[in-house]
Amino acid sequence: MENIKVNVTLDAKGLACPMPIVKTKKAMNTLEAGQVLEVQATDKGSKADIQAWANSAGHQYLGTIEEGDVLKHYLRKSSNDSSIERKHPNVTSNDELEKKLDANENIVVLDVREAAEYAFNHIPNAVSIPLGEIEERLSELNKDDETYVVCRTGSRSDLAAQKLAENGFSNVINVVPGMSAWTGKTNTLNK
Amino acid sequence: MAFKAMTSKEVTKKVFNKENLFVLDVRNESDFQDWKIEGRNFRYLNIPYFELLDGIEEIMDKIPADQEILVVCAKEGSSVMVAEMLSDAGLDVSYLQGGMKAWSEHLEPVKVGDLKDGGEVYQFVRIGKGCLSYMVISNGEAAIIDATRMTDLYLEFAEGIGATITHVFDTHLHADHISGGRAIAEQTNATYWLPPKDATEVTFDYEPLEGGIDVTIGETKINIHSLYSPGHTIGSTSFVVDEKFLLSGDILFIDSIGRPDLAGKAEDWVGDLRESLYTRYRELSEELVVLPAHFMIIDELNDDGSVAEKLGTLFEKNHGLNIEDENEFRKLVTENLPPQPNAYQEIRETNMGKINPDTEKQREMEIGPNRCAVR
């Protein structure tokens, strides 16, 4: 399968417990909030431990891909996403978006989470452009489309919606809360 | 202060002797909840090692100064790290050598009795997992019953007492642990016996073990008399050894009885289980010493670490043998069952010879308690 884009990759292959977690913790300190770390490990126990560690440390565990003997764990560094006040005026709920998708309405779903978050779980046919890449990739979108922006909690999508509006997109709706509470159809990677 | 390794054997001794021990288990909370070192006078603190990477100050006040301390993790690495930190902070601590992996594999041989001609019966207590296997020795020959996959230990033990292994039995197709029976039989050219009704899908040759078969160990006719006792599995077979010991497999335990659902046949086999426990076993002498294939809780251990009780005593005290009403019995063994053992389908397929996982995978499949009983 193709590689998932990440900010930092940590090689912890061949290391036994506790070293994969010790190294992960150190590597995480070098990341900026919201960035994604890939940890490659061969210790089978690292899967459960990295998940539990991420939960306790407040980081987001995205998932694990097994490739032969190598486990590739994906983590996103904690960010204070949800504490930011949302500013984009046009907002809708998960339920409303789900209804529109079920009715096959002519809409675009734009997922602005990191590529790794998108890889593990996303709404079918959603377009993936991480928040940090929005400005340089505006040309991939159509200004007149009815565009629903999603992220995990509704904060990054708020920022993305503001950016789109500033750039002349007329019909942009922020979906709140977004994927953290999404119960509709998704495409997923087996974790 | 120093820190040192404690072996599974040393911990086993503490369990048998009901000693005090403070167990600092640094595995994940879910792993600890699922399965831990059990001792009647053991106390526990569970803090995952990854919560302690920045230091152990926060837990120092939870660790008693006046008790022996053992740090435990899955495979040893994290417990060494934490033990070192505690030792740097001035505590005298040990870590479990080999971690829970070694604990799960430790077998402690305990003599459970003599045979009429001077032979002996040994019980191998797999203390971490609750599996019990047996060696019957007479006149330089030995039979092994319900062997675990740690086959070297049986071979070394037999060699140590100068006995040749001639017969290997499995009372049934196990679902909670990987049998070492076939491997031992292959290495020693012993005869491998398996109940044919449990062996319909096996991929190897075996000698069909059915009710009424007598096998002689040694020259003086130590009798192993088999008794068909279905219920846990359809083939489950018990043994009466030397008219003194009843090896009950997974049909009857000290404080519980077998569960009929691990092959997916709870409803079909509940009648067999009742017939075995309430009719066939009732016809046996109450003086027989019951030697089961498992214990479930540490309270089932006798003072010497053995797991054995007279059949008559079990008829009095074991709740599962004292349910008059058939419907109530049916309910007990088909409803509210404990969770099924880890990877029990894969374990059954391994014991049938259908799959051949490597040792590391086998370890992983067997992690956790055995859960073969209903109480």
C-alpha cells in the first residue's frame, strides 16, 4: 500500500519493551501540536501500549498498520483544537450532512484533517486536503460548489472554512463536531 | 539499594507458602485486569510503565516499606527499568525474571501420591495459567497426561528419575492451551492416545482412547483404566490410575465443573456433562483422589501446592455436583458463562495439527487465564 504522509518517522524496529514507548515519548516532544508521528516497531506488545500511552498522555492514536513483521503506529500530537472559538458563521451538524449524503445531493465533503487521520477513517468520496495545505491547493476545489468542511472536532474545519470564504468560496459550511462523533458511512483501514 | 531478579520458581514457592508479596505490575491496565499473578497474601499496585517514564515519585507513597516488592511486566524489560528507578530511590526490590511470559510457562512438579508397587504420581502445576498435567511413573516407565507445550521439562524430569516415557495421553482436545502430547510422543516414540470423538479433524496418527481401555505402565501392571465422560468435549475421557486416582480432565474440578461450550456445542453437550458427573462418576469409589486438568482460583491449592481432593468430598462440597434440578444445571452451564479463553479456536486448530504457529505465536495465543470451568 502507499505510504501515509507523516511529519516524523521513528524507527523503533528490533527494540524490546519499554524502548519503543520511551523513544516515542522523546520523539513526540520534537513535534509541533497537531503533527503526525509514525512509529515503526517489531515488538508486538507495542500496539496495545502505544494506544494506552497516547490516551493517558492526551495524544490521538490514529491506528496501526501491520506490514509483515513491522507494526506502523500513527499518532497525532495533542493540540488544543477544541478550545478555540469558532468564527465561520455557516455551520451544520453531523446529522444534517449525513442526510444530504444519503439523499445523494450534489455536494462536496472536504476533510481537512492530516493525511494519516483521513487514511484510517473518512467519509466515502471526501476530498482530503490537510488544513496546512489548503492555501496552496485551492485550485483543486470549485468556488461554486456546496462545500462541507469536516475535521475531528470542528475547529480545524472552522479555520479552513474561513480561509475558503476569504478566497471567494460562497457556499462553505462547517460540520460540527465532525469525525470524532461521525456515525454515518466511512471508508476505514483495518486497525 | 540493589535490585535483583526473582524467578517464577521463587514466586511459585511464595504462592504455595502463602507468603506476603507486594506486586507492582507495570503492564497495561487491561492486561492486569485480565490476568495477573495470584497469591493469597499478595497485594497489588498496577501502574503502566509508560506512566513512570518521568519518574516514580508519584507512586512512592503507595509502595510499602515493610514488604517484599516484586515488579512485574509482560516480558521483563519494563520491570527492570522500574525496578532500577525504585532501587535508585532507596528501595530493595526484585523484578520477575522473564516477565508474565515466563510466569505463564512455569511448571512446578508436586508429588501427589504413591502407587501400590512403589511407583509415583506427579502433578505439574502450571501456576500462572492454572493448567495441571501429570506423570505416572512405575518401574522405569512413565506415562504423561495432558502435557503442556513446554515439553523439555517433562523429558528432563523423566530422565532425572530414570524413567522412559512410553505412553502419552490427552483427556480431550484442549481449547485453552496447546498440547505438548504429540511432540513428546514423537520425540520418545511413545504411544499417543487421544479420544477419537475429539480427533475427527486431526491431521496426525494417534491411538484411539476409548472407555474401558487398560494401559500398563511398568512391569507391575499399574492400571490406567479409561472412562468415557463426555460433556466438556464430546470425547472427554477420564482415567482411574491404580484404583486410587481419578484424572478428571476438564469434566470435574475442585471448586467447579467443566463448561460445555468451547466447541460451540453447549446445548448438545449439557446432557452428556450431567450424565458424566451425576451418573458415571457416582458409580466410582468415593475414596478416589480427583486430579483435575485445571484449577481456577488459588484457593483450590492444597498446602503443598498440589490440587487434589477425594471424590467423596467433592460430592459433598462442589456446588456443580449438587444441583438436583436438571433445568437449573442446564442454566448454570449454558448461561452467564465466563469469557472464552484467548484464541481458543486457534488453539483447538493447533491441537488438531491444522495450523502450526511458531513458538512466539503460541505464547501469544495462550496468554491469560484458562477459563475452562463454570462455578
